Amino acid sequence: MEKIAEFTDNEGFTVSLTSEKIFIAAIGQEETFALRSVSGVGLFDDIAKYNRDLEDFKGFTNNPVPYAIIAIGVLCFILGMNGEGADLVVMPLLGLVLVVIGLLIRLGQKKKRPPVLDSYFTLMLSGGDRRFKFSKSEGNSRDIANFINKVEDTLTAYVSK
């Protein structure tokens, strides 16, 4: 059987189309579907999950706690410098420790990565839908759209036989 179309992302997802079957290879799984069992194809972007992850990310990076710790540390340092006796040593040292802790917390917040939109190649079957996750980027968005169009053309030709 000759391949009509094929799509491959940069993370190991490959889907191939022949005149009678669709072959899907993803990390850890390979499946074959006869075109007669496929009633449709499409793409699904999990926007609800992306929005939840984005809200979590915004809450994580906009956390005011490290700034409050740094401010208290600076205040302790300034008050300690104006003190006498034991306060002259303990308060500035406590202030420096608090500033370092606040900076470390803030640096830890910057390491969290922004969320990524999950995309799925979807096959509509008589027994339900099957979704296969793939990596969609600007570079391959056009390629997956062209592949979907080829599958739809093949399905239309297959049904009209």
C-alpha cells in the first residue's frame, strides 16, 4: 500500500495514511485503523487544561511572599545597625539571612516553566473517539492541517466507492 500522506512531530508521533488504513506510531504505542471504521478525524486543543495551568503559573510567579521576606530582612538589617550591644550583631545577621531566603524563593519561582497547550490528533470511530497527543508548534501546524485535509479527502473517496 502506497502512503498518501504522513505527519511527524518532533517528539516521536507519526501518523501515516494509505488508501485503506491509518497507521499511528507514538511513544510506547502503535495502532492501525481501517478507514471503513473511521467516521472522521480532527484536532483537539485542551484549552481548559491550558487555562488552569496558566492560572497556576501566574499565581506562582506573582507570589508576594518573597518580597515580604526581603522587605522584613532589610528592615531588620537597618534597625540592627541602629541598635546597641547584641542587637548590633543579631539583627543585621537576621536581616541578611531573610534577604537571602527571599531571593532564593524568588529564584525558585522563575524556574517554573510556562504552560504548554496540549494538542491531540482525534479519530472518530463507531465505538468512540481516540485521541493521540502530539507536539504542535508554529512550524508543523500547517503540516498537520494538510494531513487532516488528505485524510478527509481519502475518507470521502473511500465512502463514495
